[in-house]
Amino acid sequence: MSNESRFSYSLIDLEGVKVIDVCRYCDDTTTPKATWYVSSDRLKVNDYKILMDSGWRRHGNQCYKTLGHMTCCPPYTIRCDAENFRISKAQKKALNIVATFLKRGERPTDVVCERNASIISILRQTDDSYECKPSAYSVQCGRTTEDASQLEKPLVSCSSEDSGIYLDDNGIKIIGRSGSSKRKRWQALQERMVRKAEQFGVPYEEILQQYLERRKRRLAKNKPREIEEYLELEKSKQNVAHTLDIRLCRCAPESEEFKASYELEYELYYKYQVMVHKANPLSAKREDFNEFLVESSLMNDHDEKAEAAGAPQFGSYHQQYWLDGKQLIAVGVIDIVPGCLSSVYFFYDPEYSFLHLGTYSALRWVLIYHHKGLHTHQIN
């Protein structure tokens, strides 16, 4: 029986409220910053989940909760519902950058071009962000020609989820800003369909229905890929410029794999603190690295079913990102507890900032729970 499984309860010491004068985020000195602290030599993962749901966070062998009304920079809990997660355009772009780099070794060519592309993406997203429901920006568009206005039969009742077009018995509605390019395109399309109906002597509704059916088939064919499909592109290790290996190492208790890579991790942490956060080189101490990111009081009964299935046990881990199997370029410090994966910290090699590794790692964390059955074991 392991030392962890001998204990059926957590042991927590209440340290109380600590007040500091300088904010660690904005360096403000005008407002006192108050934080509750508790320390623990052993903390069951179920108990830590309860603390997390109440706003507490783990920091080494301590848990803390900032008093929002007594600080200049109150923290807010960020939660991601992995089962209902939908990847965004910016996240797709980040994954494509990684995939392109791994496959062909290509990097983004110009920061200015990348910024311009981001602006264009935002503008396009703004123009196309319509909802198929009435809103403050709803514009009801009547039929655009005299012939269309003379139609006596009501239009068929149908809707297109992603089109920004809403059809009901009262007519055609375009959900969007007045004068938008999408509304104008739809008006022009209406005119063409009316002319086509006149030319072939068929009802306008039939032409419209045919268009919507074709569009539905086209949307189904071009259905957006899920996060798994994007990350699936990286698995091939043949005829590629680089490979990216992701290793999950237990840090408390320290696994042999973690011990072997400890020095590389600390060097990467030091480089990240100095170059990204502009920290004083003397402040990025090994002791702080150990206390903050290595030590952990999380404990859990060993789950043989999880081990047999190849799933990780609950506890604290370092998720390492290895380029070509030999260069450590990023590390994510995570806690795997019942029902969620909690991110403690993330640091990376600044030379590979163009890969958007923060976004990439977050998507990898989502994927752990997005895969049904990958991590489903429970504590009896």
C-alpha cells in the first residue's frame, strides 16, 4: 500500500489572511492586497476539487484565495466546458501555424502581415456574425422587385443555421446590420432567383427551396473540423520537417522521467521569466521554481483500472513539449482531479513564441477531456 492510500482524509492548516503592499500584477502600491492562505501536507484530489469550485487555487503545498474587494486586480475563475467546446478561428489559425511548422518547417514570414491578417479576420468575423433569431440589429427585407411583391403564396418556413437568413410565413429576414454586404448579396441573389422563376415559369418558392437545399449540402460537405481533426494532422512523422512529442511526467512524487529532465525544465523556466516577464535574473531562483511548480500535496488512491487503461492517475503533472524528441520548448504544469483538468502554470521558450504555444497547450488540455473514455476513471 502506497503512502498516499494510507490516508483517507486531507490535512489542512489555516494560515489566515496575508496583506502585501505591492500588486504582483500591476505593481500598484496604493491599495492593500489581501489573500487567504491554507497549507497542506496532504490534500485529497476530491477535497481540492471542492476548494477549486469555491475559488481557491493551488500553489505548491499551499492553496490561496484572493479577496476581490481588497485588491486592485481581482482574479476571476476561468472554466472551459470541454464537452461543448467549439474551436474558434484564432485557435484554428494557431493550430495551422503549428502544423505548417512541423510539416514544412515554415514560420510566419512577417509580424506586420500577421497583424494585418488578424485585423482582416476580425472585420470578416464582425460582418458575418449573424444569429438566426430576432435581435437589436434585425432588419426585415421585403421582396426587392415588383414581381416578387406580387407573390400571393407565403414563403416556405425554413431556416439556415449558419447563413444569417431567416425565412418564415411573413417573409424574408436578414439578421445583421443595415447596409451590410451580406444583406446586399442576399438582395441581389433574390433578384436573380425571381428572374429565373419568371424565365422558366416556375414558382419562386421552388427556386428558393432548391437554393437552400444546395446550400445545405454544401455546408454539410464543408463542415468545420473538430479539434481532434486538426490535431490529427500532427501525428504523421514521415516526410516532415519536425516532430512534436508531448510527455506527461508526474512531478509529485517525482517520476524518473521528470527527474531526468529537471535541469532542462529549470533552464527553460529561467529563460522564460527573464525574457518574457522581464524578471530580475536573481529573482528566478531554483527554490521558487521547486516551491511553486514542482512540490504538490495532492494525493490519491492508486486506481488500477486507470493504470490498465493507460490513463493517468489523479494528481500533479508536468506536460512537456519536445521538438524533434530532443529540445524542450514548453512545459504545462497541471493538476488532474475528478471532473476537470486545472492549469497551474505554463512556460515556454521565447524563441518559439510564433507557435502560440499558450493557445496550443490549452487546446491540448481540452482534448484530454474532449476524448470520450480517455480519462473516465473514478475513485471508489
